[in-house]
Amino acid sequence: MNAYTTVIGLEVHVQLATQSKLFSPAPAAALGEPNTRVHAIDLGLPGVLPQPNRAAITLAMKAALALGSAVQSTSRFSRKHYFYPDLPKGYQISQFAEPLARGGAVRIDETRSCRLHRLHVEEDAGKLTHTDLGTLVDLNRAGVPLVEIVSEPDLRSPSEAHAFLTELRHVLRFCGISECDMELGSMRCDANISLMPHGATAFGTKVELKNLNSFKMVQRALEFEERRQTAVLAAGGRVAAETRGWNDESGESRPQRSKEEAPDYRYFDDPDLPPLVIALADVDAVRASLGELPRERAARYRERFHLSDVDIAQLVLDRTTGDWFEQVMAHGQDAKTVCNWLIAEVLPVLHNSGLSIVTFPITPGRLAELLQLVATGALTLVSGKRVFHHLLTRDQSPVDALRELGLDRILDVETLRPLALAATAALPEAAAAVHSGKAKALDALKGHMMRATRGRADPTVVDKLLRDTIAAQFGTP
Amino acid sequence: MTALWRLSAATIARGVAAGSFTASEVTAAHLARVHLLDASYSAFVETWDERALATAAAIDEDRAMGRPLGPLAGVPVACKDNLVLAGERTSAGSRLLAEFRSPYTATALARLQAAGAVLLGRTNMDEFGMGNTTETSAFGPTRNPFDPSLVPGGSTGGGAAAIAADFCPLAIGSDTGGSVRQPASLCGVMGLKPTYGRVSRSGLVAYASSLDCVGALARTAEDLALWLDVTAGLDAADPTSIAAERPATPQLTARKDLRGLRIGVPREMNGPGLDEEVLAVTRTAAQLARQLGAELVDCSLPAVAHAVATYYLIATAEAASNLARYDGVRFGQRREGHGRLEAMMTRTRSSGFGDEVQLRILLGTFALSYGYAEQFHGRAARMRARLCADFATAFANCDVLLSPTSPMPAFPLGSTHDDPLTLYLCDALTVPASLAGLPAMSQPFGSTHDGRPIGVQWTASHGRETLLLQITHVLQQHSEHHLRRALP
């Protein structure tokens, strides 16, 4: 067994889902033709000054509060200097000595959580594309607001790092703070890892891992690094303090730069930006707007609706799904039934169409009405689902829909009698089997009648009618 | 009748409004004078004749159509070459930006345009504002209209020379450590540096962001009050901008004399080490103020002794940061590095920036570098706070401070090239107000035995530009120093 304890800390960059950039009115969506979403401020033209975007600060505060971090009453923007073509001003506006928030934690599982060191706001850099003709610079992304979340070195395994990221993404998505899509770059992660002998209190030399483009890559790179450092230490060697780049294809990391080569960023307070002073009342207002967090909501659903953990996990994936569920529930339905319809019918439609539940064509009220029709027996389950699909493209009440579809339930015995006779004629063996006591054989006959009525026949009436018909044909046993 | 080019901004605005003359006549007269004389002084880097005449014609048409005119309608204004104007070149005195054209206009200029001012052209300056002789400009030096063998001061040397030579009644400048006040003093004109943030910096090519102020030069306090009223105030494009006070112009004549005014005379700014003739001129101003009812009080600003060192640490650190963007990637004249990025950036910056700018970038980079930032930049920031406290103490006991503007009068071109330290000491009396963000003015109050102008500096507490304008206005009503002209 491994003689070392693994110590991992993560630095996660998350793009805030704002309309405009952190310091300019240009749109923050980094899509579109290169260099079309660029203001003079993003270009760092002579004479421009940053114009702080209050919405971005509010969203960053929301992130901090969702993670239990303490928003500082005064924080400052700093300049971080380095020369690179993706950085128009020659410095990035970030926060250094006084970040927006400190502390907080992310739950890894029911018993463990990882503390957060700090959370700060900064602007993104542009994007470079290296071609045969030279390097192309796209500044659409330059100035997009980010928060950097730095964890304490509390993680003890690569799988804990994976769990940390999963939970972090869940909370941030749930609260509408970020899309958190690693493939699209709206979430990025660097990992620090060191090993120390079991029981030791002093951390070993840490290595920083970069170029981690998915949660899986984070885990794989950490696992590789865990093995590599173990081998170095076991052979009596020393781990070098360095930054390593992960290559997912080869499944290994390579040194990028040593500690001695670390750049001097020459941080200092940005004189263009006054200190960011946040009143307690503002913090309270943002906290109030935050609403319920996913864990709180899950606990409430468990308590109030007695749903299974699997069902609840689906309902709290994002805030709007749970909100929609609760709107249906407000009309007094059975929780498990609503949950089943949501998971089996609504979510697949959303998934296939790319629609948001907020604009789902069937309102929660109408779904409740439909479920009521099924619950009272006015509609069969099969017909209920036909009405559901009918309503996806029409602005109708379920009652109007079922009439239009001719799906009113058939209760009238005389209407159904010829169909019962047809069923026993078509399936004489089944009829005989029922007569000889094999009740299960009745299902085939029922199915025949349901197909004939396209599910409209009332199952209770059909059941009795078939038994009566068979009894009449074969005589009472 | 007085030549149009000799009129003040206020007189021109009144005359245009009254129909005594047209904006087109005023503009043509000023342009003609520039073209006749500026070859000897190089106050302007470029004049915008077509634009200026078109603006003037539009104002004349507005008047003909009975449309309302702005408070500076028809007034020719010179703009320092570090304020951007959409479509025109802005070079900040640098080869690196020789062909740079901005897509947007500086707030300070946009507000002038909205007030009806006629922008005449851009004036010469020390490269990126770094210098106090206008000799570091990539476009050659500007000469002092009182004596072309002398420097005009800097970095707004072009603007100061333009006022001294009667090329225009109003010139916009910028003042980081004295760049409006010192050339005003050396050229015998009035110069105002407002409170930090009073005028938006949006569109001002940055030198040192925590010190940069847009200021103005003119011949009268009245013209500077007019300028301040149209230019000052909050601007969404500058997060450090502050709201305007009540307009200064209507309050300008509120004082007939200086009774009740307490004038502090800081020992550290009026003592040994200064030119005797400069000190004599300051005493003249103090005497006149006392005759007009002011009370002179002794005061002390101990931290002033460290102001120059503090200023050069803070200003160079910020400058190194602000000038990092000139890397040849997006603008500036790129020098190829044969496929190597760092080589391209190095070549571009080494050939594009002049020596003084490169020196200050190196000093500033050093002051912020790992292991030295606390020792240099950190200490400077604390000394700056001490200086602010010194000023606060002084202003508890007086309304305004009086000192010379510059330790010495204008000196010959080329005389300080081997002596940067002496040159930096030129700023000793102007950097204190810059570091504290206070409003300050330079006012001509005499000259040396050989006719070189000498100015005095008035410094007030935050937001009290109006008090400075009132004092200098009263003094102008009782003295004639500002009427002395350099050229016929």
C-alpha cells in the first residue's frame, strides 16, 4: 500500500454569465466572428479607462455566498503584468491582496468537504490561434468576467478532486452564476498536488498541473502525478517544484516551467479603479436573491414529498426544473406521479428540443389538469400521454385536447360489447384459458380491445365485460 | 480695434454671440497667426484648419438661424497631443504613436465641442508627458516665445507657448506632476490643475493614472473658470471622476478684495535652494495679497522634502504599467522580430520610445519588481499618505497656500541633458499638490532681470478651484503681470 498521503488543492476559473464584459459594454458571449465583440476598452486603446460592470460584481458576490464565502467590505482591483498578445493592456485586471471574498467550502460527500481559501474577480484574456501564416489574435473573450476560486489543500485523492468540481459546478449552475462548461472554456481548472508521508504535518513540494480540459482529465492527470511523485519519493528522490502540462493523448504530463522561471507579475492596486466597497445591505440583498441552494432543496423534497434520492437528484439538477415541479405540485398532485411524468415525458422533450423548461409549451397548470384527468379515470394513462404530446404543439386545455382527439373514455357497455365479442372471436384460446381459470390470459383480450379503441375503453368496464362475455360463451363454470 | 487673436476666450464668446465678429473670422485670424509665427516656436504639432473652419462656419450658421450657442462658441482652443479626438492623430509626443488615430473622443474635448469651442490643433509635449522642457518630444522641441533659446517648460510646453504667443486664448493640457503649472510659469501664462478626478481622464493618454489631471492654460482667471465649468463633472467613462462643484464663473466676481483670506506660506516651499528672483516674485504676490486684505500665515509641510522621490517612484511605476500596452501587437509602429514574439516587442519598444520614457519604464519596473515593491513603491505610498496628512493640517489653519511654481525660471534648451536629477528637481514645488490630488494654479507675477517670466503657485484643498479662480481674478484686477506679451 502507498506510504504517502496525497494533498490536492484546486484553482478554478469560472466565467460569469453576464450580458456585458467586466469593464466594458461589449457583449460577454465569447462567440461570434473573431474581434466583433470588442470595445475600445477591451483593445486597451490609448486613453481608455475600465468601466466596472455592477452586474458582474453582483454575480460574483452570488457565487461567493452560494459557496459560503465571506464577502469583504472592501476589496481592490490589481494589475497583473505580463507581455503576451492575448493581453491588450500588458496587464490583466485581477484582485490580489484584497479579494472579493474569503473562506467558504464545497461538499465532497456526506461526510467531507473542502474549504475555500478565497474567491476573486478578474477579466479574461483573448484567444490565440497558431496557424502556418502566424498567430491570430481574437479579443472577443478579452475582458469577459471571471471568478477565480482557490481551494485550501484539503483534497486527499484525485476522485475527491473530481467530486469537488462536480459539486462546485452543480451549485454554480443551479444559482445561475455560470454555464460551467469546461469544453467551452467557461470553467477552467489548475491543480496543485504534493505527497507527504502518512501522518506527516508538513506538506511536500507541490507541482502545478495545467491544460486540464475536463473533469476526467483533472482526475487522470492527478492520478498520473500521484504515481509519478510516489515513484520519485520511493526511489529516494525529490519532487521538483514546477508547473507541468497535461497531455491527454499520451496520458502523461511534461514540465513547463520551474519555480525559478516563475514570472514576476508586479502586482499593484489599479489606480484607475477605486476600491470596491460593498455595504452589508448589498450583501444581504444578494443573499436574499440567492434563494435555496441545491442541498437545501433536496432536503426539503425528501422531507416534504418523500421522494427517492434518485428522483430528487433529477429535480435539483437545476433550479428551474424543481421550480416547475413545485408549480405542478401546487395544484395538489401526487409527488411521485408528477416526478415520473417530469422525468419520463417532460425532460426528454426538453433534451431533444433544446428548450428550457421555463418556456415549456405545457404550463404546470395544464399538466396538473391532465394528471387529474388520468387520476380520476377520465383518461387512461395511454390516452393521457397522447394528450400530452398533442399539447406540445397546441395552446389548448387538456379537456379540449382529449375531445379533439376523440379520447373521451368509453364507459358505455353497449358500445363496447361488439368489441368484446370480436376479441373473444379473434383469440379463442385466450378466452378458453380465462374460462379454465388462467386470469393472466385476460390481458391479451384486454389488449385487443384497447387497441381497437386506441386506449379509450375504460379498463374496469372492459375487465367486467370480457369476463361476462366469456362466461356467457362457455357457460358458468 | 484690438486684433482678434489678442482677445480672451470670454470676450470672443461674447463677441460671437453678439455678432461683433464671426467665429469664422476669429478662427481664420488665429490660424493665420499660427502659420505666420509658429515655425519659430513649434507650439503645434499639427493644426486642424479644415476641421476648425468647418466648426466655426457651423457656429456662425447656428447664430444666423437663431439656435442657442454654447458658452465657448467660436473660441479657438489648442489641444495637447495626448487627448484623443476621433479621426485625428494623437501621438503623445511619441514616435511609437506617430500615426495613431483614435476611434473615439476624449470626454474633455467632447465637452469643449459641445460648448461650441473650435479645436485648432494639437500642441507639442514631452513624450507621454515625461519631461519638463518639451525636449523629449519625438517631433522636436518647442521654444519659449519670450526667448526662443529657452525651453517653454513641460510637458505641456506647446500649449503654454501657444498661449504666450497669442495663438489661441485657451489651451488644454494635462498635469501629472506639474505639466500644466510649470510651463505656465516659464511662459508667463495662467495654468490650472483641478482637483484629481474633477475633469474626466477618459481619452487622456495615460502617464501615471493616480496623478494625471486634465488642466488648462489661458491668460485670465475668467477664461479658466469658463473652461472648468464646461469641462468638469462626473463621467461614466472614468470611474475616478467626481461630480462638479457649483459653476465657478458666476462666483468669480463675488470677491472684490482678499479680506478674510488666510494665505499659508509653507516654509519648505519658500525657502533656501530656490532662485532669488523667483522668491522675490513670490514675495511681491504675498505683499499685494496682504494689501488687498489677506492675512499671511506661516505653515509647514514636512513631507514635502520627500515629495520628488515619492513622485518619481509612484509615477514611474504607474507609467511602466500604463505603457505596457505599446507592444506593437495592435497599434504603434511595429518592428519585426523575425518570427519571435519577444524580439518583436523588444524592438518595437526600444525603437519607438525615446530615452526618457525608457528610463522611466525601467525605473518603474524596478520599483514594482519582486522583493523591491515594498521597499520602493510601498514606502512611496506611505509617504504620499503622510503628505496628504500634512496638507490637511495646513488647511485647518488657512484657506490657500502660496509658493513659487518652479524653483527656477526658464533655462536654455539642451542645458539639462546630462543632468536628469536637476531636471527632476524642477518638479519639487508642483508634485506635492499632484500627490495629494489638490487643485493648484500658476499665475504670472513678474520676471527675472532679463525678462524671463516667473509664476507663483496657489494651492487649495479638495474641490476649491473656485477659490483659486477668485483669488487670481482679484489679483489680476490689481496687477498687470498677465498683460505682458511675448510677441507683438
